[in-house]
Amino acid sequence: MYRLLLASPRQPEAPRLVAEHLDPAWLKQRGYEIARTLGDAAALWAARPGTERQLALHCRTGHALAIVSGQPPQ
């Protein structure tokens, strides 16, 4: 299970869960849609600093999205 998290510029240390999905590609597309609604159609996913397989997307508005892997629900 993968999770899409959104952090606002006002509370970057408290990201909120936006979506969960088994396919990280689906979450990437959802992240692009969110970035466009925030006014940043040019935002691109990149490797998250300090991690091996996590992706991050930073918007010009200061919002940040991240895809992280998590434990599957039981």
C-alpha cells in the first residue's frame, strides 16, 4: 500500500493523508492533479532527499506532496 501525503507551507511537519492506493503510478497522477489545482502545472516528481524509493513533488505555493510506502491494512 502506498500513501499520498500533502503538507501545507503553514504546517510542513504535519502532512495529511490525501489518498492510498496499491499502484504508486495512480498516486503520481493524483499528485499532478493536486499540483495543478494549486496553480503549479510545471511541478515534477523527484526522489525525496534522504530516502531511496520515496518521491516528492514541491509546488510553487509551498505545498509539498510525497508518496510513501506503508503497511497494508489488516
